[in-house]
Amino acid sequence: MRGRTPRELGFRFPAEWHPHAGTWISWPRPEGISFPDRYHESIRDVVGVIRAITAFERVYLNVPNGNYRRLVRAMLREAGVRLSRVTLHEIPTNECWTRDHGPAFVTRTHRGHTEAAIVDWGHNAWGGKYPPWDADDAVPTRVGKVLDLPVFHPGIVMEGGAIDVNGAGTLMTTTSCLLHRNRNPHLSKDEIAQYLRDYYGQQHIVWLGEGIEGDDTDGHIDDLARFINGTTIAIGMEDDATDRNARLLASARRALDRARDQDGRPFTIIELPMPRRVEHAGQRLPATYMNFYFVNGGVLVPTFGQKGRDRKALDILQRCLPTRKVVGVDCRALIWGLGAIHCLTQQQPRV
């Protein structure tokens, strides 16, 4: 696939609600940096996410080696996971955040058949924050070999959690992440925008500003605002005026009111509550209901042991998505790794 971009060849990155062949997840390693002092507790939340996904679709699980393959299968079996819906691949990783290091699947219809390919963006552990990242950076091409799919190499750094698409040609992202000098300092905003159009196959970009407090990614969109269909965007709103997120989210809400889609039309905006402040050892964690994940027939939403707010967020999404089953998944330990369900997963579209 050298020399031509996915867009030139008719490929595009489908919306997350496009039917899935399955979901890719990388198993966390105890020697990784994601869950200091809480690895075994956090693993229970990872297993909970896998169990929730397998109720709807297959999971493709990356593990480092054969020993992990045996240990992980035993752990999943003990937790009641449907092993018939789990396929393990020996693909080593540094961390578990597959949204950011995993394959970005693009699809096209060619000569009457739907085809898939993979975009292998560069990965530098969120701006060089957490070395090493060499194994994570190699994941998309390794998956391409497993699936015998062509792979595009843009040659710049990009994380999956930094973007969201509406399936009709619009991509949403933040300036605080994509324009940060720790990613691609040699590129201008216009140049980065062209990469987004060329390699995600989109035609229009909505730029928001800053991400939520506690987000170590410099402001991923999947903690801030998300498409729930081609015309509707969900955003969390903070009702405590003393919380720093109140100002950040109000600013993002105003930007969404001004935003237009690929056809020049305004979006419908729905508001979800934000969880009450979640901390561990004095550190603010990026707890948000925006880190939900579409699966076949459902939506998995992170919850944080806050009964009233968790329920309100689930109910709002259920009313907006009546044909899907909206399911809460406990992420109180997983969020210690500064991510939740969407960060952990990467969808493979059905072709």
C-alpha cells in the first residue's frame, strides 16, 4: 500500500457502531506502568470488560507468550467468560491501551466486495511519557500479518483515542492533543488535518480545545465528547462550579454549539453528568462516562460506584439508543490506569 493513501483508494474508518467482527484487547502485564500497586485489582476490571464484550461479540486478546496464554485462559474461565468467544494471539505489548496502539481498521467496497486494511500510526506512549513503547508501536503491523491484511504506514504519531468519527465524513478531535509538540512537532495544524483526511478517509474535521483534568494523554476526545450517531454528540457536563472540569466542559459545549457537520448542519448535543471527582493517592483520575464503547447490539459504559450518577448516565444513553442494550461495567480499579472501556478496546469492523 505504498504511495497511495487509504482515501485515494476508497478506504475510510467506519463509525464505531458499524457491525464488528470483534474487539481487540491487549492483556496488561504486571511489569507495565499502567497499574502501580493495583495490578491484580485492575485485572479484575479488565476481565469484567472482556466478560461484558463476549456477551455481544468475539474478543481477540493479545498476550505476550504461551505461558500467558494458559494463565489468561484459566483466569477468564474462572471468571465465567465465554471462552468460545475469545481468540488469543501471541502479540507482545508494553501496555494494555489497545485504542491507542492497536490497528485502525479501514474498509472499502471494491468490485462488489467489502475489503479491510489497517492503518499503522506511529505510537510514542502519549508523547514519550512512558518508555518503552516499541512493542506497542509494532502491534498494528503484527495484527495485519495475522489477518493477512494490507497495512498503511502514515509515518506520524496518532492515537485512536484522539479521534472519533460520525460515519458520514466528519472526524472530531482536540487541539490540545494533536497539536501538542510531543507528537508531531514538525507538522502544522493544516498538515495534521490532511493526514486525518487521507488516512482515516474523512472529509471534515471538528476541533475542540482542551481535554478533562486527570487525562495524561493531553486531551483525548474519548474522555470529552463522543458521537452516538451520525448527527448527535454526547458530552459530559460538570455541575460543580468549583471543579476545573466545569470550565473545560462548558468551553467544549460552546464549541459544539458552533460546530457543523460535513454538510454544514448543526449537531444535536446531549448532556451526560460527570462522575463526582475520582482520586487515588491524591491523584485526579479521568473518570468520565464518555469512555463508552459500542458493541454489536449494545453499548458498554464505565461506572464508578456512584449509584445515582451512574444510573443517570446509563438511562440517558439508553433513551438515546433504544435499539441497543446499554450496560454499565465497573471501572473503579481500571481507571487507576488513567483509562476505561474505550481506551482498552479497538473494534474490527465486519466485512
